[in-house]
Amino acid sequence: MLADYDRILTAIDVGTNSIHMVVVRIQPTLPAFTIIAREKATVRLGERCQQTGFLTEEAMQRAIDALKRCQEISKSLNAEQIIAVATSAVREAPNGRDFLQRVASELGLWINLISGVEEARRIYLGVLSDIEFDGKPHIVIDIGGGSTELILGDGHDPRSLSSTKIGAVRLTNEYVSTDPISAKEFQTLQAYIQGMLERPIEELQAHLRPGEVPKLVGTSGTIETLATLHAREHLGVVPDPLHGYRFNLQDLREMVHHFRRLSCHDRAQLPGMNDRRAEIILAGALILQEAMTLLGLEWITICERSLREGVIVDWMLTHGLIEDRLRYQSSIRQRSVLKIAQKYRVNLIYSERVAAFATSLFDQTQGVLHQWGEEARELLWAAAILHNCGHFISHSAHHKHSYYLIRNGELLGFTETEVETIANLARYHRKNNPKKKHENYCNLTSKPHRRMVDQLSPLLRLAVALDRRQIGAIQQITCEFRPDRGELCLHLQPARLGDDCALELWSLENKKSSFEEQFGLKLIPLLEPATVGAR
């Protein structure tokens, strides 16, 4: 059911080079959104300490100042919520999570850390909100400060998503020390970019069907600056908006050749170029040149929507505000979990039973033993589906292998914190309870999500015990809370006549201590008689 009133929402992208914000008015009855304010600040989080890789104090303070301004603008426009995401600079810095905690402490703003592949997915959503692909293949390239995302899609599920650690700020810092750039440094930079792009582009091209010729769409500040310079030279005027503007590879090569002969100061004098962009434009333009060359594509079209708009679309999808051509994306989380389960040969019939038990326990104890909502329920479901995926590596310590596979499985639709939570829930479906000395538990820097693992992992343990033989011996569970006795009774209905479910009851007896310690209740399993119609 779509809400019928307009809603104002803010999205912030904390990038390696800049912090971008959009404030939008969402019109659910269309459904569509209109951008009512934009803000951008070049904070250069990616200028990290060369010795340690840490975010510098100066860069963090610039970012906090910019985020505070964004908050003030958002508040002045009566936005109901701010959704902020952080990408490669924060993701890779050893003190990246400390920075996010500092922002939360000083500003009361929670920033979600997202993986490179999740970043690519949301960029795709942002582009789809502005361009109709008509079922035809399009390649989207987004050149950021720290990474470059490449996406292949035709308007449906993305066929290929990749994020490569080459960005305009990163490469300038690491490979450019001469000004103008020397021939040797230029050749080294070009060769490095080629080497880094070869594999992701080969993987992307493997998803093209015979005879398909994709169109190339470019997003990000680097590509928009190149389009601005091109338009000024070839048209004498810069179109506003830039959306839909095109230029070709030959003209791009000429721009790159021109940039490399100029000093940074001289590049900054070019009409349409600001000082900060002049420092990094050569590396950014060279990434685009080499990508177009490897892809064999001669033209690129500009799209002004990208990650921040994708964050808005993703929010609209998860809140049921989109029912048009993008609606398939709303189930991306569930489909991504099932895809990972298939990849690691999980017994889905069994896992879905465990997930059904876990979510049933969650629902029946909600508001009584815990106060978690829909997000936590979905993370518990995902952990239940994937809890046994570690068997793909080895039966021994498979719960630890499950943690690793989930953590590195590129689950789509989830933030890094959510993936870490799913992995921890799966990790604790057996053996030890969560402990502060466990590295995986320490990786959860969000205290609410640690608490979630503490309270929901006992429910997953019970769910696993309820299908100990993996044959669906228990048909249904009903919780009866007895506060006066400090008890929770589990009424278990067997699926088969004459089955005493001895192994399930034994397993519950062994698994219930985690639940009892966490909630301060005695768990009492009671096997009910099988109902008429049981097998």
C-alpha cells in the first residue's frame, strides 16, 4: 500500500574526494522524487597518511564540518530522515570505523558503510531512476576518488557489478609526483590502470550476449567535468542539465593529451575547472580513456544521477513506495541471500525450515522478550538460511567458516554492518556464545547490532535444534510465556504420528542454556500429540 502524502528525505554520500548531499521530495502516488536541494564539499578523505593508511585528523574534521552543514540544510527543509553511506576511503582506512563512531557521537548521525559491490548496485538504481534502458544492455561507469565501479544491466537485475581500487584521488596520490607529469610517470600510471581494469572488464563482457553492443553511461564528478570542458570547447556553452550530453573517445584522448602537458596550476585556469578537480582530473580522465578502450566503445553519455539518488531509490523500494518498473529490485536482499546459499550448496529445504522456526520464535517473543523490528527479523532470516554454508569448506568448525563466507560473499542490498551482523548470527548458531575477545564479534562496532547478535543468536540455536534430524520432524511451535514462574514453554507439534522427536528434544536441552542466560527464563519444551492428518 503506497503512502499518499509527500515525504522529504536526505541522502548523503561520504566519498573519497567529496561529500555529496541531495534532499528530495518523494511523491509516492507517482511514484517519483524531485531534488529540492544539493550540497557538495570537497573534503578529500582519501588523502590518508602514507605510512599508516589512517584517515588524517584534518580530513576527518573537514568531513565532520561538511556533514554538519548538510544536517543543518536537511533540518531547514524538514527532511524526515537522513540516510548516509560511506565508501572506499572509510572502508579501507584502519580507523574508518572509529571515524564513523566519532560522527555518530559528535553529530548524532549514523553513516552506513557499504561494500564496493553494494555501491555499484545503488549507482545502478540511481541511473535507472533517470534513464529508461528499454531492455537493452548498458554499461555504467562511475569514477570516484578511491574506486571505479562498472555495472552491466538492461533495466532488470544487474548482470555484472564490480568495484576496482582505482580512483582519481588514490592514483594521483600514489603515482603522480611531477608537475606537469613526466613521461615515465604517465606511462606507469597508464599501465597500472590497464592492468587493474582488464579483469573486471573481461568479467563484464562475459555477461554480454552474442551480437549485443552496449551503450556506455558515465556518472560522477570526474566525468561531468570532462563533459563540461568538452561542451564549452565544442558548443561554446555548457548544457544545463548535462544529462544526456555525449562525447567520444577520440575527443577524450585529446583532452588527456592536453592535460598531461599542463601543470596543475594551468589546468585550474581552464574554464569550468576548479582548483581541487584540476589536481586529480588527469588520473580520472585516464581511467575513463582506458576503460573505453578496453570496452571497445567510442561514445559515452552523461547521467547526473548516481549513488546518492540510488540511496533514495533503495529507501523507496524497501518502504514499499515503488511499484513500477523498478519493483523487482525490492526483493534484492532475499534473492541475494538465496544466490549465496546456492553458491555454497546449502540444503535449502532444511535451511528454510530453520529460518521459519527462527522467525516464528522472533515473532512470538517480539514485545515480550525483545523489541527488535523488521530489519532485525530479516537479518535473522538471512543468517538462518546461510548458517550451515561453512560446510562448503569443512564440517569441522563450520560455524566459523560460515562467518567468513558470509562476510566475503558480496551480499547485495545490505550495509557492511548488516552483513557483519548476519555473519555473526551464523557464527554463533553453535559452540561458544558471543565473547568480547572474539575478533568477529569485535568487528561489530555498532552496539545495537552487538545486542542484536546477543539476543537473536539464541533463537537461531533453538531453531537449529528443532530440526536436528533435518527431516522436518517438528511441524509447528507455539510459545507460552509464564512470567510468574519465569518460564517460556515451547509447545512442539510433531509432523508424524508416533514420532517421539527424542533427538530434537535432546538437542533443545543442549542448546537452551544460551537462551536461558540471555533472557533469564527457564525454557521448557513440551511435545504435544500429533494432530489428525499428521503423517
